[in-house]
Amino acid sequence: MKILIVDDSRVMRQIVIRTLRQAGMDGHDVVEAENGRQGLDAVAEHAPDLILSDWNMPELTGIEFLHALRGSGDETPFGFVTSEGTPEMVTRAQQGGALFVITKPFTAESFREQLDAVLGAV
Amino acid sequence: MTIAPAPELELEDIRVVTNDVWTSFLATYGPLEWAAEPLDEHEVVRASVAIHGDWCGTVSLEMTPATAETAARTMLHIEDGAVVEDVDVTDALGELVNMIGGNIKSLLPSGSTLGLPMVIPAPVLPPTGVEHTEHYRVELAWAGTPIRIRVWSGDESKDIPQP
């Protein structure tokens, strides 16, 4: 499967990729984008099976990215990987159509916990 | 300009939040502990992130340039001896303060938002014209090197016109 990772931090994108591998989810194709706007372009070009996105990014935030996707009819499974995991943010994420929110800092276990159900359905 | 009152935090809250970040991404290099000596003010890189809400202020992470390079090297799994680019050091520190600030924000009343991180090399002092009041200071040590986290009212990202 193809996973799109959207984060303005290259360091964090590398950590997410490494964590996916540690969680036993290697062997997937990975596409990277630096912000929500690049994320929209990447979705159009690569048609990923899963999107992992940061929330707070320049150009287009993660929640704006999600709203744009869902507004265009795109139902690609989407999850946030963000330092802001408050209940209100989780509610906003779910109302926007996200399947899960993984809070930074995270572990391979937290990735596996959240993604097992999603990947099983993809 | 009115400085906001201190947010309700404990020093231990700040330490725990920072330790969680360090344990997840930097523990391979060494543990995070309370510092025996404070960070030298004259040789610091500062990463900051603003919080806006009922309380408006800034969370800063400070360390020496050498420690910042070690943090980037550790987070990116760059081998000893290989070059660590300045852009990666900036990125790593920005992401560290983003996580610390985001988790501190989670301890505050709901409704706050987090800005984008800023990383400023030495000198350590806030830019002239930025009014600020330091509320909390946590001095830690990572594998023997000093790390400082500060929580202060004032937003470093705003330009305040000079009189």
C-alpha cells in the first residue's frame, strides 16, 4: 500500500517512516509532503491508501487539508500525527473525517495500536 | 502592554512533558535528568513556540549549539563523523519545542492554539522590544549537557514597533 506522510518537519517525517517500520509496517510505499497544499497535490498524483498528517503547518494546516479532501469527495483514510492531542482537537479531527489522532511524542506501539484497525480495513 | 498572569503549571509538569519527548526520540544518546549547573547564558540556541488563548505566551527550549547538533544527529540517525546540516538542526529543535509546547498547551484550559516553532541561534536574549515575563524555568541535563525549558508570557514571533 501507499502511505502519504505530511509534515513540515523533515526530521519528523523521517521519524514517522522509521516508526512505521518499527511497528512492523515496512514494505509500504511512502510519499512525503511538507504541508497541506503539497499534500493535496500528492493525493492527486499518487492516490495514497492512507494519509498521516501533522496538524500545525504553514501554507495549509492539517485540518484544512482534511476539509479540502473531504469537500472534494476524497475518502482516503486519514489520521493526524500531532503534538496537539487535546479532546477538542480529537473531536475536530473526527468531525472533519479523520479516523484517529496519534499524539507526539509517540511510540511504535501507539502507531501499531491505531493503525492495525485502519490497515486491516484498507 | 499587559503581561498575562502565569499559567497554572508545576515545574514537574514541564519536566514530565520534556522527559516524554526525550524518552521517545533521544533516549538512545542518554537520559534526561535534573541539572546540577544551569545552562551558560552566553552560548545558547533557542527554539520557541507561541501559545495563544486565555493565556498567551511562549515555551522555549534552550541548549548549546553542540547539544542541538547532537539532538539532530540522534533524531535523524546520522552517524558520528557525518555532517549534520544547519537546516536539520533547526528542524530538529523546532520539532522538539513543538512537541513540548503542544503537550504543555494540553495542560492549559481548552481553546488555545499553537504557533509554528522558531529557532534562534545565540544570543539568548529575546529580541529588543519583546516584553516578556518568565514564569517557569526548568534546568535539565541530557547525558551531562544542559537543557533549559522556559515558559514565559510574551510572543517572540510578534514584531513590536520601537518607540
